Amino acid sequence: HRVRTTPVSLLPGDRKERLCAMAAEAREKLRPWALQPASGVSTFNRLYMALGEQEGVGGLLHIASLGADGGDVTEEHIDAFLEESNAFFDGVFHTVNQFAIVAALTFTISVPLAV
């Protein structure tokens, strides 16, 4: 079970309101993880796994960064955020595709050796 933010297109309001609501939702999802004592922080922790592990936590941290400083979110901030988001998630998809290719190659090599 993975924790997913509500897609911004499904949130009410204009683009700024929707993105700020999505960022606030991401911060809330990260709050239990952030409030743990340093000794409890581990990649094997159930909270970390529930957030989507590396890619999920990275995505949530990126989304949560919009307006996190408490300042006014301008259209320039939104445009830069969306551009960074595209690059970030393209990188995640590229990494996942590489893992899939390596797994497929490993499988095709290991099956004939096992027979």
C-alpha cells in the first residue's frame, strides 16, 4: 500500500490553490516520518515503506517544498516548480525503466544457466 497525494487536477480552485493544497497534503503525509526520533529513522521503518520508499519520499519532499518557507507562492514559483517536477519525475521514470531492463536481462541470462 503506497501513500499517494491527490492529483492536482482533482483539487478544487485555481492552479495556485490546487498546487498549494497538494503541497500541504504532502507535508502532512511526511509529518509522522519527520517527527520520529533520529534513532527510529531507518529505510526499513514501516512509515518509510508506506510513503513509497526512496522514489515516493523523494517525490513527496519535492511536492512539499512548494511554499514550505511560508512565503507567498507566485506564478513564477509555480512555473519553476512545475518545470523541476517534470525533470524530477522524468528522472524517476527513467530509473524505473533501467531497473526493469536490468531485471529482464538478468532473467534471460539466469534461466538458461539454471536449466
